[in-house]
Amino acid sequence: MRIAPTVSALLATAALCACSSFDMGPMTVFVDPGKYDYHNCEQLALARKTMMDRELELKLLMDKAEQASGGAIVNIIAYQNDYTSTREELKVIEAAARVKKCAARP
């Protein structure tokens, strides 16, 4: 008898999840998905380049720290949050560029 409310709650949750779409932008924890909604293509290209440079810088720092003793701990404490945030920022920028149909640039 108690199973029916639980099952109906699960079905309602599944139905609501099915209503969501990828048009709402990428799922992120550290970045606001609508942050770049009002940027034009030139601004998005500049932001993308800046974030790609930052991602490369963090990756190099993480690789360098990995070579030292305790490097994994340093990566987690010092770099991992920034690296994750930068990757999410890139996803949001790329999603905004797709929506605005900006030409892809290398």
C-alpha cells in the first residue's frame, strides 16, 4: 500500500526530467549558464581564447606539480577547482556561440 505513492513520485520526477532540454545550456556547478547570453560573437571569441589560455596554463602547472612529491595533493588544493571552473566556462562559451551561430575559430 505504501509503494503506490513512492512509485507515483518517481514517475512524476522522471516525467519532469524528460521535459528538460539541452537548449537550457550545459549543466555547470561553478559557472552561470546564462553568463554569455548578451555577448556578441567577437566577445565570445575573445572570452574563449582567454579561457583556453587559462586552461593550458593550469594544465601545465598541474603537470609540473605532479612531478614533485605530494603533487597530487597540490593539484587538488591549488589547481583542480580553477581547472574545473575554466572547463565549465569554456562549455558555456561554446554553447552560447552555437546558439548565436558564431563561426568556429581555431
